[in-house]
Amino acid sequence: MSNNIWLRLGITVLCWDLVRGIDACNSSDFSSHGDYILGGLFGIHGTDSTIDTLHRLPEALQCSTLTFLPAGYQQLQVFRFTIEEINNSTDLLPGVILGYEIFDYCTDSLNFRAALDFLSSKGVVPFINIPRKVISVTGPFGSQKTLTVAPLFMANLMPMVNHGASSVELSNKYLYPSFFRTIPSDYYQVRAIVRILQYFNWNWIAFFGSDNAYSQDALTVFMDELKTANICLAFNGILSGDTSKYFDMFDKLNILNINVVVVFANIEFVIPFIEKAIEKRVRKVWIASETWSLNQDLMNADGIEALGVIIGMSIQGQGTLLGLDNFIINTMHQQNDTKCPSGSQVKKTCNQVCFECLKTNPEIITHQDPTFNFAIYSAVYAVAHALHKVLECGSSSCNNSRPFLPYVLTNALKGISFTLYNETMVFDESGNPPARYTIVYWDWNSRNFVKIGSYYTDPEVHFILNEELINWQGNKSAPVLRCSKDCDAGYRRVQTAFHSCCFDCEICIAGTYINSSADPYTCLPCKEDEWSQNASTSCNKCFLQYLYETELLSVGLMFSASFIIGTSVAIAVLFAYNYNTPVVRSAGGKMCFFLLSCLALSSTCVFFFIGRPEHIDCIMRNPAFAVFYSACLSCLAVRSFQIVCVFKMATNLPKAYEFWVKHNGQWLIIVLFVVVQLFLCTLWIAVDGPKPVQTKVQTQIMFDCTLGNSAIFYLIIIFLGLLSVACFSFAYMGTDLPENYNEGKSITFSLLIFYISWAVFLTVRLSSSEKTTAAVNAISILCSLYGILYGYFFPKSYIIIFKPENNTTAYFQTSIQSYTLHTSSM
């Protein structure tokens, strides 16, 4: 292998010596003298399979023996045209003549002779840092060719301003410090393609590229972008010289149901691939990279419309350079009029010979794809503006008295900014220009490339696409090209294959939701205070159920409780004013005020049922009521017992009655009953008292208080029940007493309301919602209190106010005498 390299270098030196001694007929196309020389590498001839075979004898390998490429020759002419336009300018580089040295870059194996010539100084390649033959290099076209030759120029920091190498790798300034380009990096082209896929919501695609830096670097970026774009690369194909494998690839696309194909490869690989696709009639949506998106030969190929829809990326720039076509036509006519030396003499020149250039119709050259013309035009102008800066040019002259080293021009290129055809050219820190792409659609009816959108990054990323300009061939809108159909709202994805784009759909049940934009695979549970139905994409706040202060029911409860308090106070005032009357004395005297106070305090418990319950609210509800109401029942029981004692016990058991009166037996019994109930309630709270609780029921959260320890709770209820039975028993024992002292009817009425209301409460407690329970509980308390108020105090208040004649001592004595006579007769 090393012998082959030295052999090629020897051929290079031999060829190099021959070049200096031979003057070819069309040498003006390849070289021109000037104050400063610009180097150009353009592929005028194509590769040949025999070019890399081992030659046993030293011989100069000629690009002119290979296939002529009109597009490469057009690029050469654009290079020459631009230099001539600058030389004719009075504003840029005044007084300075630019020359050029151009080589035919046909294969990688023949590029070193051109590079050594550019790096030479007076016929030799020096190993010291001195000015070289050319001040810059434009070309070659293509990333792979550029990556091959670029290291030779990077070592000397000679600026390369490239027009056709878009590989992402060339943005690495550590490896390519003096590399610049006038076409965007493929990094942006790949991102633009991904934006197109996202726009149409296509996520099941294939990628075809060649096995070189241009395609592989793009594939690397493509894979990185797909990770965040939710797009799956279902198939990756390599395009090579072996076209027999293409049919198998097409079959694979059909098996995998892939309908979007991205072809990111050099044109020499794309053409045979597309020809096979036409032959196979592979109908897909094709995404073309800039290398073939505007290829006129493919557009005019027979049967290409059978491929379906083709959308391409093209580099945005000035399509037509004013005066270029005339320049090419005139130049080629002048060369045809020039007498040429013999073929044997011309053949000895190294890669600066083009026989076809003299024979080709100029119109063929002018009708070539103009995509990269503006990029070449901009590259030459970039060098000229940098040189204008280095030479400190004024309006009429430049300081070009002495040469400069290559790195000086490299540094100048980093800071230039100029405008051509309303397009601003500036290089970023990686040597890249602003990305400007045009998105085109291949219209089969007109056989034209129709602009449907654009993508550019200056001053910020901007993406526009008008899909209405696309004929979807039978469909009114873009087809859905996905591995799996998107799940309906409220359904999660269940991955069924290696690729995340293939999945089944599963409904999110009630109480969960899914945020498909964040995580389409997981149904998330709602928060404790939220609810959702089946197939929900969000949760709703639960309605908090408790007795709100503003509710009509709450207002009614508070008014009723306030009425009891007010009525109790009013009755207490009435009784105090009429304290010495028989009605007040028969009702209990001082005990009435205690009973009324307990009624008022019991009614305050109702206020703690209103609002969201806290711990203190739960304590002040039933436990507090139980204590105060026990006092009420105790008073009624004692009062009933006391009346029985006066009329019956005093006669039959005089000593017991005397003991009862002497030691205030009624108050001892009341205190005893209240202390027992207070003990039970304290024990209830200490062991496991009522606490706030919230219960989620469908769309609501119910707030209430627990019963706590149910055993103690029911013990308290039993104690209240025993007190009520005692009341009822003593009241029944006094049914035959005088009417003014007969409390049986009133107490029975009060206890009946008590039994009914608490029976309803306990029933609701076991079967209904917490809000209803709280309301019924409060109503039960109010009913119990109103029963005593209406059954015991209202009749007596009625006599005091409306029948004062019945509130006299004489009236009561008459009732007692009648009772005595009645009992005596029996």
C-alpha cells in the first residue's frame, strides 16, 4: 500500500513538471494570471472503476479520459465569471487583479497533485510558513471529496471556502480551523426535514443514504432529532454501486408498511436508485435532499410520476446570476475559434484538459442545475471581501506591496459581512452561513419544481409550508402515514413492538387521566381532591360537600338556633318578671332558668354544623349537645318526680319527702346525671372522639365528623334514652294530678319529637351522604330543643301572657281542692 502511495506521489510530481511546460488550447479555462491567485477544484469529469487499479509503470492518470459532467463545467465557468466580475469592479479590490488556478477534481486518488500545486511556492512545496501559490481554495464539490483533501490545507491554515460540502463534521473547528462554506450545514437540512415530517404527522419512515460522510453524518443528526420528535426510523438502507439489492429493499418497505422515504445521498447514487424505483413502481412519499431535489433529468424521466409525491429541500439563493449565460456562451465560442495543438501534446497536461468543453453546445451548459451557482459566486466574493480587508483597500487603491501568510486571510474571513442579490453572507463561529432552504414539490402536470415553503435560521428559526399546493393524487389532504393510528383522547399507548410508534390503545379509567403531550403511555391518577370520568385528559376539582354558610339550609338552621336562644332569653325574662306567680312556681321556679340556659347552650351546638368541619367543630357538635341536653332531660325528670312527690310521696312517705326537701334532692339528682353524662362524653373524646373526615364519592368530597368510638357513642344515646324514659314515667305517674300540675302531655310531646328526630338521624347516618347526615343531625338537635320549648314552656308562657286569670293563687288552690275532694271520694 505504501509503495502505491509513493508511486502516486511520483506520478504527481511528474505530472506537475509536465504542466509547467505545456500550453493547452483551453488553458484559459483553467488558469489566469493575477496579483493574487484563487484556487478552484471542480468535478468536470466523473469517476471510472478502473481509475484506482494498481499501475505497474509510472504514468500520469488523466481526468479527461473519464465521463464529461456538464454541471461541473458550469460550476467552473461560474467561478471564472465571478472573478472577472470582481476584476471589473471599481469598489471591491480597486487596482488589484485576481487570477485563478483550476483543476479537474475527478477522483479522490487524483486530488493530491492539485493540492500540492496550490500549496507550492515557485515550483516546490516548502516546509516553512511562507506565502503559497494560491491564497484560497474553492471546492471540491461534495463532502467526501472535501474531507479527503481538506487536511492538506488545514495544516497551513489556508482558507477553503467551499460551495458544495455540507457535512456536519466540517463544522468542527478543531479539525478544520480554516474551513468555510457558503451552503448551510446538513445539520439544518436534517432539522428541516424532521419539521416536514412533524408537520404532516408522519412517524414511520425509511432513510436511504450512501456509505460516505455526506449521508452518514446526516444520518447521525437525523437519529438524534428523531428521539425528541416522536418519529421512528423503521428502515435504513445503504445505496451503493450494487443496484441488484434495491428490489429487496423495496419489498422490505412494503412488508413494513413504510410509506415515507427520505433519500439523503449523492446524485450518483440517487439516480440509479430512483430508476429502479420507477421500474418497480414504488409509490411512496419521497423526501429529497438538496443533491437531487432540483434534478431536471429525474424530473423528466419516463414514468417517474408513478413514484407518488416527491418533496425536496433546496438551498435558497439567487437562481440566475445576471450575465452568466452570456459569459458562458461567449467564452465557449471564443475557445471553439482557437486553434488547438495536437491531441498527443494536450494529453500530457495534468487534469486541466477538457476535450468535451470545446465540443459541447453552450446551451447544455447554461441549462444545468443552477442550485450551487450562487454558492460559488458567494464563495469567491467572500475571499475578495476578506482580501479587501487584509490589503486595507480604500476607494481607489489597495496596499498590495507585499504578500501575506494564509492564516491572515483566514482570520479576515471570520469577520466579513456583505450582501449579494439581497442576501447577506456572514460566517458563524463554525464557518457556516445562515441556513436558508426552499421546500419544493415536484408537480407532474407542469413538470416543474413548485415552491411550497421555506426554512431558515436567521435571525431565528422560521418554518413555512403550504400543503394546499401539493397534489396528493386522489386524496384531498395529506395521508396519515404512521405505524399506528393516534389514540383517541383519554386513551394511553401500549407499545406492541420495538419501535415506540407502534402501539395499541387502552382507555384511562375513571379517577385517572392522560397528558399525551408529556407521556402518552401512562394514565396518571387524579389528586385526592379531583375526579375524572373514563377517557379523560384532565381531572376536575371535586365539589366539596358540607354545609356552606351561604346555603339556604344553613341559613335556616342558624336562624332556628338563634330563635331558640332568643326565645329562651325572652321566656327567662318573662319568668323572672312573673317569678312569684303560681305558673312560674309550678314550672320549677329557679330550675326553669337553668333549663332555659341549657336549651340555649344546646342550640349553640348547631352553629358548629355549618362550614367545613375542624376538630373543635366535631367536639362541639354531639358531645357538647349530649351534656347540655342531658341537663334538660334531668330537669324535666326531676321536675316530674318532684310534683309526684308533693301530691303523693308527701302523704304516703312524709319522712322521705322531708329528706328530699331538706337536702335539695332535685339538684343533687340533676348534678349526678350531668356528671355521669359529662364523664361519658369526656371518655368518648379521650378514647376516640369525633374527628373530621372526608369521603370521596364520585365527583364529590364529603366533609363530616366521625362517630369515633361507636360503643361509647351508643352508651351515651342509651343514657339519654333512660333519662327520657324516666321523664316519661314520672310524667305518666302524674296524669291524675291537678291540671295546672299535670306535665304528662307536654313532656310526652317533647319526648316523642326527641325519639322521632333521633331515629331519623340514626337511619340517615347509616344510609346517606355526609352532608345530608350533618343537616339531619342538626335538625334532630333543633327538633329535640323545640320539643321542650314548645311542649313545656310555651303553654306556661301562653297562660302568663294571655290568661293571667289562671295565673293566680286562688285559681291554683281551687284546682288543688278539687283534686283533694276527688281523691277523698275515691
